[in-house]
Amino acid sequence: MYSFLAIRGYRQEVQKHLQTCAYDNREAHYIEGAKHLFALHDRTKGMRHLKISATKNYKRGKYMYAIRKLLAGDHVEGMNLLDVHKWRSNTYVVDKLWNQVKRSLHEVPIIKNNFYGTNMILIMPPRACKLNKLENRCSKCFYYKEMVMFMELVHCG
């Protein structure tokens, strides 16, 4: 598993993987997508790489792509991507996956975009879901709380 701790030094290795595997390396696309999104601030390239990773069924790539789609306001696609693996009904699996994604991104500065908050409000669940208890997710608040967990990594800038 690649680590984002060496984000400056892994570029040649990832490029080699991307070229030699004819764009078949799911993990390399995930790393390249995160690099472009968060380190280089190139949303187009970053999302393209994450989409490739997601379509090749790399779960971290699919999860990150889905969360980014939700935050960008493409709620239907983001929700559908999160529903593919039935993560909404098996929060243990999605929590484990979230911890892996969080660990891989903990050294990467993620800047808050202005539209994140607006797009979260659009799918805000009812107050009965106890929005401050992220570990308790039902089908009404699952997507919103996944977005909130991602926002814990975001720096206001």
C-alpha cells in the first residue's frame, strides 16, 4: 500500500504503474486522483483518476469518488456509488473503509470548497437522527454523516 506521507517522492513510481499497467492499476489511480485533487488542486484530473479507480472496483477509490460527488452536489450518483456495496446497511464495513481512507489522507491538506456546506444542507436528514452522533447512521442520515466525517479532514482555507 502506498502512503501519502511521501507524496513528493512517489510520483515516478505511480507514473510507472500507470503507464506499464495500461491504466489498470486501481490503487495507483486512487493515489494519483488524491494527489491531483488535494495537493495540486486539479479537480478535473483528480476526479478522472478517482473515477477510473472506482469503476475498476477499488473500494477506497469508489468511496472517495462517491463522497466527492456528494460534496459537489451530484447526490444521485454519489448515493448510488455508496449503495453498490450495500455500505448503508453494513456500517461496520464502511467504517473500516473510512479509517483506511482517513489514514491515507491524514498528511494531505484538504481545503474546504465553498459549495460543500450548501450541498450537505440539501441532503440534511431530520433532527431525529441525532446529527452529532456520527456512529449511529440510519438510511435517512447515512449519506449526510459520511459527508460530515470527510469534512473532519478539511481545513478551512
